[in-house]
Amino acid sequence: MSDVLAAAAVGSRFEPPAAGALGGFSGAELSSGTGRAAGPEDGGGRGGGVGTQRGLPCGVGGWRGTRGSSFGRCLCALLSACSQGQKVTSLPAFCLSLENEAAAQRTEPAEQRGDGSERTQPPPLAPPTTWTTGKMKEFKAKMGKEKSARMVVKRGEVVTVRVPTHPDGKRVCWEFATDDYDIGFGVYFDWTTVTSTAITVQVSESSDEEDEEEEEEIEGLAPVGDVERGSKSYLRNRYGEIMPVYRRDSHREVQAGSHDYPGEGVYLLKFDNSYSLLRNKTLFFHVFYTS
């Protein structure tokens, strides 16, 4: 073992011991990966293993006694690299690269319900169509006449406008603008049964509080992370991300967009002012569906 590590540290080729020596692998067995070396179970030397895959003297599972361990996988790959004449200049970096590769190949186990059945993940959602317009004064004047189309998003608050899909519609559309300052905005979708087509507004003091409220009520989702860099959303059961929360220049241009219905459910339009410690934001918005 020390010879292997020493060879790897200096980047030289490690010559394995002959068959029957300590370690129990011959050069032919190392190169083909099909031979078997005498190990403790055979009454032979220590450190034996079974080769089951070409180029890996100890097979996929690692050496006996280390099957599936990080050490076993690293040692297995190290022996293979040395036997093929590859140079390993840094043993820690070599093992770390193996762990990163293994982590990338691992898949998450299916989420289980309380009754043991698997929860299906929501299908991927298409991105929205977005655009901006410069008609700020006209839009604000029109929305200002409607009581429900104007609100103040206080400092540290997140406002979620819940827009159910409509049986007569095929697409949701939105427009919004703010006075003087920008605001964070993102769109999410809740794959749930629609019981009412009424649009509702939910206000929370922060994205963390909103996450807790929705988790308690319907095990939902709220955007988390830096609003300036874009949020990362955790898909839980039936939620999907259409557009992450980013700060939009809604004080300069009217921000508009649309999204085709992916199915029955509720759109969550989030206006995020949680990053602001001092300023309230006056918001003008219009949400509607088209067929």
C-alpha cells in the first residue's frame, strides 16, 4: 500500500508485486482485471481482492472489506491508473475528483409518501414570453383608477398574487410597474385542483416567513436566495418554477409577460421587496387570461 501511495505522490508508475507476494496481484491480473489474488479468505496474503472489470483490479465494489467505501473506490482507481502508466501527481486531488464524479452520477431516491407510495415530480415547465414597454405614464394612470390594481409592497415584504387557471382561458398574462425603485419578480406554478377562479393576494414579511406559511398549509414552495442573483426554488411535490425571482427595472419600463397554461393549477406571481431595508415600493399590476 505504501508503495502505491508513494508512486502516486511522485507521479511515477507503480510496478505491482508478482503473484504470490504481499498484495497477491500479478502484472497480468492487473492489466486484464480478470484474475483473482489470494486473500485472507483463501488463506493467502493480505490485501487480496477480486477483479471483475477490465482495467480495475479490484472491480467496481473495491477491495474486500472496503466494498462501497470511498477509500476502496479511490484505491481501486489508483491501482488501475498506476498499472496503466498514468501519472497521479496529487493523491488528495485524485480521490476528490473520483468523489465528485460519483456524486454527479448518483440519482436522488424517489420521494415516498406516508403510505409508502412514490410521489411523482411535476413535469418541466416551458419558459415564459416576456417584454417591456415604455408607456409608463399611461399604464400607471389606467391602473391607478382600479383599486385592486395598485398596492404598496412594504420594505422586507413579499407579495404573492395567486392566479388560478381559468376554464375559458389558455394563457395567463401580466403587466406591472413601480414608482421610483425596482422590485423582485418571479413566477411559479402549483399543480393543484382549481376550486375557485378568484385571484387572491398573500402578503408576508419575508420570503422565509412565506416559506413557513405555505409549508404549514400545503407543503408549498417559496423562492429563496439572493434576489439580485436570482432565486433557487425547491420543488416540493406539485410546484414548478417558470421564472426565478430577479430584480426588475419596473420603475423605468412596464414589465410584461405571458405563459401558456401547462394544465390545471394556480400561478404564483411573486413581488419581492425583502431585500429592501428602507424603501416601500408602490406597485401597479394587471393580471388577466386570454383564450
